[in-house]
Amino acid sequence: MKKFQVECGDHSGTVEARNEFSAWRPIRRARCLNEPKRMPPIQERGLWQIQTEYPTAHIEPGPHGEGLIVVPGFKLCSGWLCERAEGGCEPANICTVLFLRPCGFPAARPEHFWTDIRLRLSDRSMPQCTNQGNLPSGFPQWKNMTWFSWHLQMWDPNRDSLYTYLKVIHQRLKPAR
């Protein structure tokens, strides 16, 4: 065993190790444990792109590594109604959109999305491929939402991001159908 002097940011000292590489290992591990957990760059870029249009958008961490992307202030086109709890409907022009960033993203693509209000079409019927009962698992704070079962036909994990999926949601909600 040899002694090595190592310095890395605010970590420094003398370490006994067989070689220089293994001398750095405890320093790197200590630094990783003390740093806040960050998203992989492709996820950060996708969230940053979303936040350029929707500054209050954020991720709520899930119990199993997934994340719920919450996009408040999402503008709806004309033709949407909001079903009130006491009955009846009123025009809807803004909502919060939510979608899951699955474990394994970006190789695992997002599927489905929700709106925080019960959306109806202008004739008061349910939109295509929707349901009122399916809530995002692991996020009990979100209730009374409209679930859109909307599956992507193409997804390239090297190119597509969270922002790409938000654009898919834009396309699904415009026009109201």
C-alpha cells in the first residue's frame, strides 16, 4: 500500500491505496453521496424546454422512481367544457396537464396523460379515449381528473424528450375531440 495525497473540491487528504485510481475512489464516492440528486441531462433538457413555455412546470417524484410532470396554465382551444362537481358544464380554456416520466425514461416512453379538470366536449360527451376513474398510481393528491389514454406511435430515446411528449399532448387537445 502506498500513500496518496488527493484533493477534489472541498475534499482533500492522504489516502492509503494500492494505486492512484483506487485512492480517488473514496473521494468520488463521498462527493456523490453529498451532492443533491440530479436528473439525467436528457430529462433536465426536456423539463427546461417545458419551463420556457410554462415556468411553473415541475416534477413530483414518485414512490418507485417515476416522476409526475405537472404543467399548470396549459391553454386549451375552444370546444372544451369543464364538468362541475355540482352538475352542469362551463367553458374551459385553461387546465393543468400531468403525465408520467416512467422509470427507464427515455428508453421507456411516456404513455397517457391527465388534466386536473373533468373535460367534456361542447356537446357534453366524453372525449375520445378518456376515462374519469384512472388516476396516476402513487400520487394520491391528484383526484377528479380526466385520463387520456394516448399512446405514441413513434419514439426515439436519442431524440425525443419530455418536451416532445408535451407537444404530443398539444396535438391531442387541439382540436377538441
